[in-house]
Amino acid sequence: MKNENFEPSKPRINSMDDIDMLRVGLWYTFIKYHLYVNSNYQISRIIEPDNFRINDHRKIYCDKKWRNYQKGLNVPNSKLVEQVESIITGSSSIINHLLWQVLRESADIDLLIQQSIGKLSWEVQRILYKSNKYNCARKLVEILSSKKLMQLEQLASLDALAALVIFYRKGVEDARSIIDISRAIYRTLLIICVKKPYSNISESLILLMHSQLFSLVDPKESVLGDSFKEDFKMDLQILKNQFSMMDNEKLADNTWKEDVRVSSDFLEKVRFHNLFEESTIMTVEAI
């Protein structure tokens, strides 16, 4: 992948990897979803109208780079990212999110905590840091309790995922902690991927999480089996079906946080896969 957004102060392992492809793909999908358009031509007309001009043959010329962004073949430069952000608020935080940094195997987690964890939302930071009424130097909690894992799950955001990945990497030698965090990551992914634009790249997200995180531990310490991709798709469909069975009019009035709570409450009523048993990832007991 040609990396048009390379910054010398932030060296990369290489200029072409699955993380770049996914972050660009999500950025592109986010743009397309919020512009309510169906083609790269329409995106280009809105974002870069000056790219349309008459060439020597009196035909409209259109830059094909948006097709490359769709396929994750190029990383947009910072100027274009800022231009899109001026039209679609929040788009720049998608492509430049801390999650993509902490997912890299070479990531210095301690350094990222020191320099970048402050970029996460205040809601997430409140969960990660010990309460301190004297406003002294803040300290991260040593482990994420079941309560804190649930709190992060119920935020269901890239910020929450980044926090979970950070603690996953910090506790990679603690099998029990890893299993609990893995389940929280899995459940958070399910909740996020119910909604667009994340639903459009749900398969890529679980594949990336597997390759960058879940595959790093012994299979007996993982929540994923060999058929994890198919299991995730099945579980996602179960969650989507649960929404479709509910009162559509009520759901239409729900906020994102309310929908997340509905999803989280539903997942509490299902039993996750234990690799020592022969069962599917989720056994629906609520239906």
C-alpha cells in the first residue's frame, strides 16, 4: 500500500498491512454512509469538486483514488483527511484512532499509555484510572474487573475497544485476565457491528482482532475456535434478529446508547463458548 499519510516522527513497520487496509476501509465506509451516496463518483463530487474538469477531449475527468480508498490500497494524506473532517465531523478520528496503533504487534504499550491514552473519551478514562479525590498523579487500575469490563462494553466504541486492547496486551501472561478481556472485546465487537457503517466491515474486524490479538495466546486461553469467522457472523445475525423482533417504533426512537444497552443486556442472557465443550459461541436462552 502506498502510504500518503506517512509522518517521519511516527515510523511504521511497513507501508502495507491489514491494519492500514481496515482503518482506511472504515474511514471510506464512514464517509459514504454519512454522505448518503452510492458511488465513488458522488463522493468525489462532494469532497473534491475541483477534481472535475474538462480534458483535451472535452470529457469530464474524475480522479479514481476513491476506488483505491474503498479497497484500502492507499492511505489518504493529512490534507484530504482534514478536508473530509470539515464536511463530516468525526471522520478523522476514525482513520487516526489510537486503536490502530495499539493493535500493532510492535506497539510500545507503556509509551502509548503515557502519550496517547488521554485521547480517549473521558467516559473511558474514568473507567481506566483509579479514583483520586486529591487530583494527584493519576494511576491506571491494575486489572479490569468484571464491572469495568461491562462498563466498557456498554460504551461500545472504538475508544472502548482501544482500552480493552491495551489491557489485553498488558495482561497477556495472565490467562484468566486474557479470557475475560477477550470475551469483552468479542462482545463489544458484536454490539458495534450491529450498526452501520461497522456492519459493512464486520468480517474484516473479527479477522483483524484474531490475527493481531487472539492468535497470540494458546488456543486453550482463547475464546475463539477454528471457525471463529463463521461463529462471529452467526452471533452477529442472532443479535440483529433480536433487534428485528423488538418493537420497531420503539427502536426508531432509541439513541445509540440505548441500543447498546439493549444489546449488552441481551448478551448477558446468552452463554459464551467454552473451548473445552462442544457448543456454539452463543447459546440463546432469552428467545
